[in-house]
Amino acid sequence: MQSNINTVDLFVCFQMDGVPCLRVSECHVQQFRRCLQTKAALDSKKKTERTSGNKLEIILRELIESHGERWTEELRADLPHSFQRHGDLLLLKDNCFSLPLWKNMDQHLWSSVAEGLGAKRLAKMSRISSDGFRSPVVTMLLGEHSWVKHVDNGIRYEFDITRCMFSAGNITEKLRVAGFDCRGETVVDLYAGIGYFTLPYLVHAGASHVHACEWNPDAVEALQRNLEANDVSDRCTVHQGDNRQLQLSEIADRVNLGLIPSSEDGWPVACRLLKRTTGGILHIHQNVTSALLHAAINDASGKKADREAWQAWADDTAKHITFLLKDITGAQWTTIIQHIEHVKSYAPHVHHIVLDLECRPS
């Protein structure tokens, strides 16, 4: 297996119930997973039993019975089946602890849940707000503060979990960006957030300078912290506010447009930012839905329809960008589809993809 990480002391081999297992250092888990996936060596159906769930059930059963109530299958089904772990804080989804009986347990409930899941702090997410900043609606259940630390691919992220999103599902794209060779390049990240892509461009891809645009003041605060924590603040300029008002042009070798469901509002800005003499590359994110979303189709034809939808969107986008570049610069440009990357799926035939589009003056 080839990888750009040093495997010394990053994993421990052991057996569980006679099955060979690999315990990987937390900050390199996603890199190992991606390497295994590319080698078709990862079977996602095989999972070790999560004994923490059993421990949680035992603790909560005792709590319920100590209040004179009876443990039921309905209560068991209302326990968390998955969560995000950020250091000593666990972020629960909104599909657990919804039954009225839990409210009678008062604060004893959350301290018991933390004990059962091996955490010190707890929070619960309900949804993403419609405030224009994609802020999470998160309630702290246990703990004195809501700042957390997270390590991805050797990059340290700090953020307030009640005010900023952390997109764990974008890990494959962050790893891909980390593998780019951006030495000598100026990159503009139009939707920087807390540094999801800004930091991989700086820490691993070796960009000479990154201009990071972000309009959420809470995300900007976290981004500035993260630039300092990863010792790259001297190579990044943060632009707070609406990127459509950005007073820059003709400086970029590469522009990252990492906003979903669509970054189309940023396309004219990205075209204006590309260097006029040499052009550059646009990385355009989009949620793409195939036309067969509601049709009864088999798996093979469904995947074919998805790929066709991605290609059709990419072709249309390349044409649109070509027209925008001509309109903005007054010159002819050539656009070439370098690559279409599938990041993740939200539902059958609804996919987050990234188009790598090379744009050169003719």
C-alpha cells in the first residue's frame, strides 16, 4: 500500500475474537481508510461490536429503574446509534432521547450518557440554520464550554461547535486537496469556513499563499485560530465578508468553490480572480441529482444514470464558465474538464461532486 504518511508507530495490530484488527492513530484514520478503499480492501459491512452502546444501555436502564420506571424496547430504540466525537465532547444527532420520559431524569440523564459513552461533554444537533451562514443549531447538554479540537490528516481544527459546522463527510476531498502540488501557486478559497480546504492547501499542498474568504464572523474567528495553530498564518490572508464584494482580481492560479448545494453565485468572482495571462484551475462543488431519482431502477442502471448526470452538469458548467470568462475579460478562453470527483451521497441519486476545470486563455 502506497501512502504519503509515515506508518511507523501509527497503528497497532491485534486480534478481536480471532479476527485480525488494525488500531490506527486517530489523526490518520481517514488516510488509512481511503488507501484501503482505493485498493478495494475495505469491507464497510464488517464492523466490530460497539461495546459502549451496551454499557450505555446498562447505565440508563439502572437510571430509569431507580426512578421507578420500567425499561422498554421503545426506550432502547431511542438511544443514540451514532454520534460525532470531538475530543472529550460527543455531538449527538437529533434522532435520540426524544421520548418524554427522558425529561424526568433531569441532569442525571446527561451525566449518565457521558459516562456510558466515555465523554466529559455532550451536545445535540437539531439542524442547520437558515441564517445564511450554515450555522448549526446545537445545544450544549453537559459541559462548561463548547470549543472543541479535531485532528484530520495531521491538521488541527478548533471551533465552537454551537456556532460552526465541521464537515466530516468532506474528508475524501480534503485528502485529495492535500495531495495537490500547489508550490508557487496563489489559491483563493471562496468559502473558507473554519479552514476545511484552506488548511490542506497550506499545510500539505504547499500553496505559496491562500486568500480565504468567509462571511460568518464565528467561522472567521475559528479560521484565524486554526491558521495560528498550524503555523501557516503568514501565508494566508483572511477576507471577511461577502466574497462577491472582494476587491481582488487576476491573482489566482487556482480557485476553490466549496459551497453546496451550489457555488454558482461565486462563478463570476472566480473567473475574475484567475490570472489573465496563464489562467488556472477552478474546483467547483455541486450537488447533482440524476433524472431517475424517483424511478424504479436497478443498481447498475442507477449508477450509469448518476455518472451521466455528473458529466452533463460538468459539460454545461464548462460552457457557462467559458462564456463568463469571455464576458469578463473580453478574450477567448478554453476550458478543459480535468476530473469529476464524487465526494459523498446524500440519498439515492443525489451526490456531492467536484469538477476540476482547467481554464486557459486561447
